[in-house]
Amino acid sequence: MPTPVSADPVRTPVTLAGTSDRSTPDVMEPTRPGVVAVRTAHHDGAMTADHPADRPADPAASGLTAPGSLAVDVPGGRLHAAVWGPPAAPDVPTVLLLHGITGSYMAWNGFVGALPDVRLIVPDLRGRGASAAMAGPYGMARHADDMAALLDAAGVGQAVVVGHSMGAFVALVMARRHPERVSRLVLIDGGFPLPVPEGVPVEALLQAVIGPAIDRLKMTFPSREAYRDFWRAHPALAGGWSRVVEAYVDYDLVGEPPALRSRVNAEAVNGDGADSLTGADLPDAVMHRTRPGVLLAAEFGMLGAPPPLYPQELIDTWLASSEGLTARRIAGVNHYTILFDPRAIEEIAAEIRAAVSA
């Protein structure tokens, strides 16, 4: 049985990258080649009242806010990741969590309490969050290679890889390019290519699939509350606002009032979007997938209503041609809330535990 998640799950006390939270001692691990710093703060997964959703992060902060962090130099810049969970040990499983195209590591902040016995490595992918300044090239293969380097830095040989949306595309390509690093896959409302009409320009495809998300990156906001209000009005979050969502939204905001903005790099989004829709790496990874996995699809789509991003007929097509893949739908959630809804978190955590135990 998965560890119960409260109706409004929260994270444990945090440590800003390079600093120490008074309530949680830090341990500096020996650095490996290419590793700028490894800072971990071990905790027991218990939920507390002292968490970043109650203490919103400084919108101008550029570092990660997590119990532990990794900073790894890779081609194009410095990749940042959070490390949550117990200390590394032979009997402690490691799971790599990969966020979506305009997300950040904070998309997973509701999972800490659900997986207290698992070491979670949670990157800000190239072009997002604390890794926003990283240069291209972008694309699924580049992200996959970044993740292999991140596991090297963490001293992890193999992990269960969990991806949401574009993060699931990255997970599949990682399993193709670095199969020895991936034990099993958990794909959350993503991973398998969506049908692409012939003759449609890439720009039009991107606008059709993630147009509102791209438009948001061009906007500025006079205050933190204005950005929260923008997200509260998102149809996918209607009735689903929580401290977990608020912490995710707050982390995305940078700059100074009255010109606050999303920290996501628009060039990275456009490059990754084009690659996921028309590039060769993802179809190749699907065709040659050797790692077992499960696809967890949301009942509703990106705007909180039917149709889902993955209709049943598309899932059935992939199942018919994919040995070692299972799939099921998580009811009552959409493409966004599948990572924020307490019941969905429990269901996904149960699948992750099953993958870890397999």
C-alpha cells in the first residue's frame, strides 16, 4: 500500500542550494569529476508545518529549494537537481523524476511524503528552473544524456525513471541511449508520440499542442499574487488549488515587480517541442524500447476537459505493438492535476513502488 498523502501534501524543510536549513543538517559528499557540488540533507519523509508553501520562495532566487541538491557541469552549462529522501545506501532504491516541457522539479513536490523510503533525484531539466541558463542544443537526446551524467554525479548505476509529459519522452529516449541506467519506466500522461498531421509547420503544431504555455512565457506580472491569480484561472486547476500547486507556481517566478516572469527558457521549449513532435529520437526509442514500463494516462486533457491527451484508441495501438508495457487511466484528473491531486499521487506512488520492487 502506498504511504498515505494528506489532503494537501507538503514538502519537508528545505535547504537553499549552498546554504543550510537550521532544522536539517547538511552533509557534503565527496565530489566526482564534473560535479560542482553535492549537498544532501537527509530526512525521514515526515510532513511538517515548516515547508516552502507556507514560506514562499524569493521570486528572484535562482537556486533550488530542496533538502539536498546536485550541481553538475555538462555540455552547455550547469545542471541542477534536488535530492529528496534517505541517504544513499545499497538497500535504498533511487528514482529519477522528470518534469514536463514548461515545468520544474517542483512539479514533484507532492511526492516526498508519498515515497519516504525512496531516494528521489529530481532535476530542473536544461532550460528550466535553476537550469534555465543552460545553452542548447535542446531535444530529447540531449536531455537523456544530461540525465545519465546526473546519475553519474549522484553515484547511481541504475534507477527507475519516471517522467511526466515531455519528461516521459526523455525517459524513453534515455532508456534507448543509456539502457543500462534504466531499470523500469513509469510514464505519466506522456512518453509515446502524438499523431502529427502531415504538412503542418512545426510552429503551428506547437501552438496547437502547448500554445497557452508558450504564450505564458512571453508575459510579465506585476506581483506574485498576480501570477498566482493567472494560474488559479487556468481551467485545468479549477477547484484544484493547493499549497503544492502554489509552491510549484511560486518557484517558476523570477525577476522584479512589476515585471515578474516565468523562469522557463522559451528557446528550450520551442526546441524541445519541435524535437518531440518531429524529431527522430523519440520514434526510434519507442520502436526499440527494451525496458518494461507502465503508462498512466489522465482522464482529461491539458485544459481540464475531454478529450484526454492520450485517447484510448491511441493507447490500445501502442499496447498492441509494445511488449512489456501496461497502461491504465487515472480517473478524475487532467494533464496537470495528475501530479497534484492527493489521490493521483497515491496511485502513482504505488506504481513507482511496484517498479522499484520488480
